[in-house]
Amino acid sequence: MTVNRQWIYARKPNGQIGTGNFDLRETPIPEPAQGEVLVRAAMLQFDAASRAWMQGQTYRSQLNPGDVMAGRGLGEVLESKAEGFAPGDLIMGDIGWQTHAALPARHIQKLNKNILPELHLSIFGITGLTAYFGLLDVGRPRPGETVLVSAAAGAVGVLVGQIAKLMGCRAVGTASDPDKCKWLVEEIGYDAAVDYRHGNLHADLKAACPRGVDVYFDNTGGEVLSAALSRMNLWGRVACCGAVANYDTATPAPGPAGVPGFLVTKRIRMEGFVVMDFLNRRREAEIQLAQWVEDGKLKPVVDIVDGFEKMPETLVGMFAGKNRGKLMVRL
């Protein structure tokens, strides 16, 4: 192959994102400079935060129309002009939505080829690290406590609930439909799950968390955050991971009701985090996550779509709540 296929972020969304916000183009395969490697993409992942990247600078630079759509993925090294990398190596890095990329060696990670590729992007990647550090370091659950997780069927949430159970906690999740709620309880091991779209959210949370909520792992913001704060116990902790409820809309909801009132009266600690802050302890997390997987105590959940041409529609489907677990496209 002599052509690099790229999905370009072409037009800013006017409200919810759609396939029309992207264009497919072909360019020559890039030549790696000194200190770079040429990579052929094998698997590309999806992140809810990618919608926020279009709105402004977050923990990474803002995406602008005309840019290659951003995203992490796995790839095979085709050519190396960097010490420590050779053709055939499997790497992970910010490849973007393209079939080939020239990447600085200092920004990529060489991977163990004996591990299933999809696990590198899920439980052993940023997703697993986010669940691990976000819950254990920010949420600080204690045995016997109730841990509530929003977007519990998503990439991070599906792991957070399982880790909460390993810590001796009661795990309750929220999801977007009754089938996901049933799946979370019967297949993933949550103690209860609440359908936040089709029921009475406040009443259903009260029934699912009769002893209140001690730790809330927030992936969504919005109405679920407001409802969770009303159920928090004294000295509760909120780990703010994401705000997907406000990403894919032209009219983000205002801040949650009860702030700062609930925080003061219930002495709640509410803390945001970015997983990059914990990367100096990455090996610690990888060892523990691997041990849990090997012992059958932690179940990786991946949702794989085949075909580079399906990148835009797969992203749109993610915001519509169609996936379960970590979503990725295999090229």
C-alpha cells in the first residue's frame, strides 16, 4: 500500500456529532524523520472525551477543522529511525484516525505481542488505568461502602464496578436502557443498576442505594451527578472522571443542583482527575490489573467493529449508547 487513508475532522458539530462532520481523504504515506517510526495502524480506540477536544483545549490541544481526527491506537512498526524500535514491533500511541503515521519514538510505547491487542487498549491501557487510579486513589472506597458509577456499561465504568466489588463494596451503576442494566448485574457483577433515561432517577437511586452513596464515580455529569449528590452520605467522595452528558450537545446543562450546599452540609470531597497524573505509577497498576485478570476476578469487556471506513459511524454510535465496554475499530 502506498496511500495513507485519513479521516479528517472537517466541520464543527452543530449540536450532536454526526458522520457529516468527517471527510475521508488519501495522502502519501509519510516518511519518518530522525527519531521517528513509521507505523501502520492495526486497531484504533474511541474516547468520549474526543467530543470535548472539538470544543476547546482540555488535557490536550483543541481539534480544529482540517485536522486528522485524534485518537490512540495500536500499530505495527514498518520503518524505524529511532533507537529501540524495529520493524515488526507492536506499539501504542496517538496514531489518529489514519492508516499510517510517522510518530516520535518518545511518544509511543512498545507492547508485548503475546497479549491480545484489544487488551492493550482496554484494561492495560488508559481505560484500565483510569478506572484503577480514579476509584482507588481519588474515590478511596472502604469495605462495606456503596460505590455508585455512572455510564457503568462504558469503557471505564464496566471496570470500576468490578474493582469496587474486589474492594468489598456494594456496586451500583447507571446505564441508558434496561437491557444494559440487566447485563451489568447478571454478567458484570454489579449489585444493582438504574436506567436513568426511562424511570424515576431519584426514586430508583434511592431504592438501589438504601444506605446512601459513599463513593460516586462520575463519568457523565448532568442529571445523574445531581441525583447522586442528593444520595451522598456524610464524608462521601466524588471522583470526577468525565462529563459525557455535556459533550455532545450545543447547550450544555448548568452545574449540578446542590453545589456547594450538599458539599458543605455533607462534607463531601469532590475531586477531578486526569489519568496522566498517575503515569509514574503505571507499572503498579498494570501488575495488579494483570493479576486480577489472571485470577478471573476482573473481566475485560471490549466492543470491536471491523473496518476503517466505519470510524465516524462508530463514534456517533458510542454517543448514542450503543457500545458496551471499550469500543475500538480493527483495520
